Amino acid sequence: MTEGPGAGLVDKPVRISAYVSFTGEKRSLTEKDVTKLAAELVRRALKSGERPFPADEEQAVVHALAGTLHALGDLAMTDVQAVELGHSGLALHLRQAAGNPDRDLAFDSALFYERLLDTACLHILHFFTQRSAFVPRTLVEQTRRQAELLAKMDELIARNPLPSSVDETFERRYLSYVATRHSQLTIYGIDLANSPDRWPLDAAYLTLQALRPTDDQEPEGGGYIASPGSPLPAEEAFADHGLVLLRGVAGSGKTTLVQWLAVTAARGERGDRVPFVLPLRTLVRRADGLPAPADFLAAARVPIHGAAPDGWPDRVLTAGRGLLLVDGLDEIPEPDRERTRRWLRDLIDAYPGNQWLVTSRPSAVREDWLAADGFTELALSPMSPTDVAAFIERWHTAARIDAPDPERLTAYETSLIEAVRTKPDLGRLATNPLMCGLICALHRDRRGYLPHERQELYDAALSMLLARRDQERDMLPQDPRDGIQLTELPQIQLLQRLAYWLIRNNRLEMDRERAERIIADALPSLPAVASQGDASAIYRYLLIRSGLLREPAMGTVEFVHRTFQDYLGAKTAVEDGDFGLLVRNAPDSQWSDVIRMAVAHARPRERAAFLSDLLDSASADHIGGGARDRIRLVALACLEHATELDPTVRAAVEEQAATLLPPRSTEEARELASVGPLVLELLPGPEGLSDAEARAVVVTASLIGTDAAVPVLARFRTHASLSVRAQLSWTWQRFDTEQYATDVIAHLLPDELFFVVHSTAQLRALYSLGGRPQVQVMGDIEPAELSSWLVPDETRQLALRRNQKLRDLSFVSRLSRLDYLDISESRYVDDLAPLAELPLKWLSLDLMASLERPGALAALSASATLREFDTGVPLHGDSVDAALPELPLTYLRFTKNALKFTGLRGLRHMRSVKTLSLGRLFEPLAPEDYEEVALLPELTELRLNWTAVPWTRGPVLPGIRHLHFNNFTGNEDLSAVPAFFPGLESVSFRLAPEATEVPERVLALLPGTHTVRKDHIVL
């Protein structure tokens, strides 16, 4: 058989045609022949330089190499397949076929064996490409594969037809409609004094903060990050998760966020996502049930739905391009929620790969309601003082447009910011965009005077909108129908009737015909109104002039915000004496605000009787435990609105509320905090509380966030529990910097705790306390400030999060004792050279765009101490070992996009690694990646996010002694663990946020000792 020139795989090919064969093609070599060949290869390789291993190990290397090469004749593959596999892949297959004979070699001998085998395989493949039979065989193989590929492509196109030009044309039209439809935002109360009632979303949108759950980070070095669940801009937090249930109180901005996501997607700022805005309150009213994708546009009342090509939504969702924004889970009746969950589940199963956002008030469904379907729960945080100040500034900026008195508005802005900062009652009301908007409007309308109670605030807002709105606008009638002039009281009476009908029927909108009938029924008792027009004319007046109603679609009316509906409906319930109806609906979360408002409206005697009836209903035998707790919590929340109340009733409410104390979970803490500051007087501890209860009490006081909460928090400042101390450290941002530093921060035990600072002022305060060994810096703090206020001799572990002002790391050179550094979401850092001179043992890098380039990590090779490395930054190189610094690393962790380009290729060469952690990887591992793990000779500990990296396809790892599960939910199937890890001695779990324990059925599967760690999200 003639040998050709070959593929040029090697510079100086060795003639090995007499030695290499596949079964049936040439003579078979005996084991003696192959051993002789291996000995010659080893001899020649040793002549090229200094001997890499002791002379007495030479024969062991020869026999290992001979056994590996002899396995060539047993491989069931053609030379074409071997060349396609590559020399490294061929070497790996030969080693496996020979039983990994290098396992008995010493470290240096094994390294020499691997390199020599790689070289031999390169020459073998070059020989295959030389043979005259190789080219025609390759052509035949390519022709066969091309035919298979064409057939598969035809089948794929038949199943998933490419979007037609009609699809593309309609999609552009639809996206333009969405961008226009949702690009305007109502800023409550600003529509006075000749100002428009809607403003561009781009100018008015305030970035909301959402709490995201902790991921499976596992910082080492003697401690761990104390605040794994940190607030992020809500749209950024949502981008990290495909399925999200977002909770937020009324007026917190959930619907505004939905608008923002829809508009940014329509503009192409979220890739090629196509947004579908699906308001549940509208969808559940459909006679034929919740819609299938084909009916999405019609159900959401998109006017161009008739122009959509048949099957267009199905094609969008099948391609995984959908952004489905399901708004208002709390706005549908409770019996419909289970039906809604089944609808969501069916759609997600049928159309995987799309993004889903479902919004709800906090208590509408239980904490893990959608967890089994893969949803991550996020919670909109109350507005911080900084957020409130920013909102006030934006509100007044918008109000100054075309205003006749811009200077006066500037003065109002300054005085209001100061008032919100210094008056606790006012600051407590300004916690969400709705209330902030009302406060701004009232402050302007009343020339700087503001009521301090919630009821007074609502009354004043209604008066402003109903009685003074037309006066301020100086509106003149344009036609006879506009000659109607209604005073404040009759407008309120009519609006109350509309609101109460919606509440009694568990609705948020009604048909215009229904609204006109309700008005017509009320007109006989309002002769002054009836004399001015019929029900249709009065309806039109309320819709246009009141500022409280709007038509989301032709022929449908709703209140501009649920809060106004609840407030007015509660007033009607009190006037009609329907306290029994309120009591019967107390377990329903939709009625909570109505009941609280009813207590505010009621007279003292009515109020006392109503609260007594509520308490009696909570004790009824037919009431379940969850409903009983909700009723008692609502009764406790009502005390805030009970300005005058029989002391015995107040005491009874507090006594029954005591059964809810202490809170035992984050969810219970949130519910208690929603009651307000009066809860602070009831919070127990720390004596007699478990660690979990103590933490929940601290969370409750933290979320209330008034100055009165500081003494409660200070009671826990010497608590030993790390989760309690972490919450106390994190919540510093909600209080006066100096006072909180003195009362709380100065007393926290530093053991394992990262002290969290969110501002330069906090960093300076920590400096004045002498610094702390472990510090976590959140947000944009200048490097010069970090250099000035981090104590060099004290700071040993440092975490830097979301600092977009951080570009230069030279400030760390002062931290001569720093052995741990964690940098995340600081996208402009591009030079790691300053780290090489530090005594760093641990380094973690994540979400740093400027490091996503070849050679970005090379500077770390100069470090004399670095042994543990954790990265979510994509590695650039041919293999892991080529991309990582040349250091004897003992610990490696990869997460997110770290392995996007390299996979785990070359990991086997990092022979010093003893612990490997594989987190939530965005790219799935290939079979050869699993094989690389098996070739790490020193590996004894493996850490996995089992959901992302289930070890059910990898090789058996008998050397693993310790197995750790990150972000463990309790739903994982671990039945394969004993078979794949036969040498296991211990198992540990780090629980996911929604998990509370490891099921016994799981523990029963696993050998050795078990430990469980629950890290809490700080709030």
C-alpha cells in the first residue's frame, strides 16, 4: 500500500508503517514487538534533555507505554474516525482500553508517559493520513455524513419552519405597538396645573430593587459571605433566571417593572425576546378559560391581534424566544389560582426555553407555590432612603416641565426630601412608588403641609384629585355633556359603589355597561347629580375628570390603582354595616387591605365590635391554622389605623398576635413586618429563641426599618449565630450610619462574619472602629476611598461587589495581610498584576467583562501563595490548564460561563487539584469533560450543583472521599451516588433558599457522615 505525503500533522514523521496496524489490515504485532518499540521511544525521548524521573522507574514507564500502544489493535474504529478524534482523544481512548496503566506510576513518571503517548499518537495519525486508502475512505465517509446531515436538516425544517416574511413583518409591527403601548407611566398626582397625566417611561422609571436568592457560591478561607442574597436592580436580577415569581406589596411597582421589561424587549435590548404582557385579571374572565398561545394577543386585548399570521405565537415560543409577563396573580380570586398554576405548568412543559415573570402581592400564595415548577422567587424591596430621594427628584423634575413656578417646585423638592429624612412617620409611608407619588403631589398641592397618617393621606389625595383637579386645570366645558359639575362628596359616593361591587365580586375591572347600571341605581338618592345627566354622562365625567378611573380596553373600566379601590370600597362596607362580610373574607389575602381600611373608616364602637368578631372568627373550629394566622395578623395590622379603640380589645388583639411570635421563617418575618412599627413592641428575644427564630425576629425589625427598630436589633448584637449577625450587618444601610455603628456594629462578634458596607460613610465608620478582618464592600466606592478606609493590618479577607468605579486594583497593595479576595460584577477591572504581590491563598472572580479575553489571568502566575481559585469568568484558551495561571492549585471552582470555550479539556494536567467544585454552569458538560475529572490523581473532594451537573453520565470515581451538594433543593434524585462514588466517607449539603432540610429518604441513600448547612438570604 503506497504512502502519500500525509496531512502534515508532524514536522519530521517517523516511518512506522511496519509497526502500526488495525485488525485485518497488516500483520499483528506481538506484545514483545510493541515493548521493544516502546523501549526505543522512551530511550530517544530521554536523550532530548535532563532525565525527568529516576532511572529505576524507566522499565515501569516502558511497560505502561507498551500496554497502551498494544491496545491499538483492539479499538473498533477506522483510521478516518481516529484522525477525526484527534491525537489527544486517541490517547485517551488507548489509555482507557489498556486499563489506565499509568495509575501505578509516580507523578513525574506519569507526566512523562502522558507526553510521550501524545507524541506517539500524533505520529500514528499522521501515518494514517499518508496511506493511499485514507483519502477515498475519507471522501466516502464525508459523502455519507453530508447525506445524513441534509436529511436531518430537511426533517428539522419540516418540524420547525423558518419564519416567513409575513411573520417578520407582523413581528416588527407588534414590537412597535408594545414599545408604544407601554412606554408611558402614570405618576400619581402630577397631573395638575396644566401638566400631562402620563410621562415617558424612560424619564420616569425608577430602577426597583429585588432580592434574588443566593446562588451556590461557597467562599472559603475561614468564613463566608454574610449576604448571599443581595438586592439587585430588578430587571438585572430577572435576567439571571428563566422562571421568576416576583412578590411586592401594593404600589411597589410590579406592573411598572412589567412595562419596563416589555418595552426594553420590544426595542431589542433583551436579545430577540418577544414580550407578551398577560394581565391575569383580564385573562381569567374569558369564558373559554385561560388562553393558549394562539389566543394570547386577543386575550390581552392587543388591537392588531387579527393581523397575526396563523401559528406565529407558537413559532415564537417553540423557538424559545418568548418573554411572558404574567401580571397580577394576587388580583384573581383564590379558586382561580390553582387553575392558573396548571395553565402555567402546561405552557412551560410545552414550550421550554422561554422566560417567564409572574407578579403577586407577598401573601397571595405560599412561599414555595411555584418552586416545584422551577420558579425562582424574587421580592421587591421597600424603597431605601436613597430611592425615595431619587423618586422625589424625578417627580419634581417632571413637574417642572412647563410649570409656571419652577423655582417654587425646586424649593418644595428640597424641603420634602428633608421632611422624609427627618420625620419617621412620613418616612414610613414613603416606601413604594405609589405612596411617594401621592406624598409629592400632596406636598405641592398643600404648599408644604402633609398629613402624617395613612387615612389622612388617602383622604387628602382623594380631595385633591376629585375637588381641586378641575380647578387647578382651569377646565372649561367643550360641549353640553361636559357641563356637569360634581362636588367631591357625590363623586366619592359613586366611586365607592363601583369599588365595592368590584371587591364583593373579587374583580379589578368591570364592563362599562355594569358600571353605568351601578351609577343608575345610585342616582335616585343623589338628585343633584341626577339633574345634570343620565348614568352614561355621569360615568363619562368620572372617567375623564376624577383621575381615579381608566379604561384599559374599550368598554372596560378599572381603578387606576388597587389601593384606591380598596380604600373606597372599605368606606362603603362600613357605611352599609357589612362587617360580617368582611369577617367572612378575612382569610382571603385580597381582602386584607380592605379590612384595614374599614377599621380606619369605622367609628370607635363599630371598630371594637368588628375587631372582636375578627378574633372570634380566628378561634372557630372550622378555621385552619394558616387562615387563623392570617386573620390574627390582619387584626394586628388594623391597630395602626385604630386611632381610638377600647383598651380591652386592643389587648385581646395583641394577646392573640402573640401566638404568631416569634416568627420562625423569612416569610413569617415579612408578614409581621408588613404590620408596621407596632410589632416592634411585641418582638421577643433573644433569650429563649432558637437561632432560626432569633434571625427571623431580626429580619422583622430590619424590614420595619424605623429608628425605633434599632433598640430591638441592638438586643441581638452579641448573638453567636452567624446568620443573625449577618442580618444585623447587612441592615446597617437602613439606619443612621453613626448611630447604628455605635449601637450595633461595634458589638458584633467578628468570627466568620463579613461586615457589609454600602457607602463611604459606613466604610469610614468601620475604620473608626479599628476595621474588621472580613469586609464586604457593596456598590460604587472609589478605589481611593477603599485605600484610605480599609485598615491594612486588620483586613485579611475582602469581597467587592458591583463596583463600577473599580478599574485599578493597586489600592490592595496596602493590604499586606490579605489572603482572600472575592471580586464580582466589577466589569472594568482588567489588570490582575497588583494581586501577585499579596499573600493571597484564595481568589474568586465573577461577572467581570474586562477579563473575558485570552491571557487575562496570566499575571496570577507570579503569585507565590495562591492555591484556591473560583471563577465564573469565561476562560479563553485551548484548554483549562492553558487558560489558568501556572500554579499548584489545590482547589478549583467553575460556575456560570467559565467553561464556555474550554469545557474541562486539559483539567487532567492540573494534577495538584484535590477539591473540584462545579456550580451552576450555563453550558452542559460533554462526556469527555467528565473523563477529565476522572484523570485528576489527587482529587478526593467533589462539590456539585446536582441540578446543573448530575453525575449520572460520568465515570465511577472511587477516589472521592467527600461529596458536597450546593444549592440543594431536596428534589434531586441521588440514587446513583453510591454506585458512582464507592469510596465515599462523608456528604454535606448547602441548602437552597426554599429548602428547609434534607429528606430522610435522601440521607438513607448515602454512606458516611452527613452535615447540612442553611445559609439565609439577608433582607
